[in-house]
Amino acid sequence: MRAQAAGRLARALSTKLGQSLDALSASISRILKRAHIRRQRQKTAAALSHLSPHVLRDIGLVSADVSLLTQGRVTVSELAQVRHTGWAH
């Protein structure tokens, strides 16, 4: 009887431990993905910040766009759509 109870307890603990490890793994993956995205934005900001206003204009940007893009407040495709149709009201 005690052996069965111990076995059930061990299985329950094993299940909970597995679920906890899965949740921890998912959290770590999300953190690493966010860090990667942040690093990519920093690289983009650094590269774009070295471009002259003339070069930015040639690629369809102005200096204010650089800030919006690197902060993740707008995507390139959203920016292109705004350029084409204007801001939604």
C-alpha cells in the first residue's frame, strides 16, 4: 500500500517537474528571442544613424523614421504603406 502511494507521488512529482521545466524552457526561449530582436534593432539603429539625410532620403526614409523603426514602433512594411496611403485616422 505504501509502495503504491509512493509510486503515485513520484509520478505526480515527475509530471509537475516536467511541466515546470517545460515552462522554464519556454520562458528562457522568449527571453533569448527578445534579446536577439533588441540586438538586431540596435545594429540597425547604429547602421542607419551613420547615414546622411541624403542617403536616407534615397532609401525612402527620414531621420524620424529611423527612430520609429529601431524602437519597433513601426515596421518597414507599415512605413511603406503610410508613405503610399497616408496615416489612418
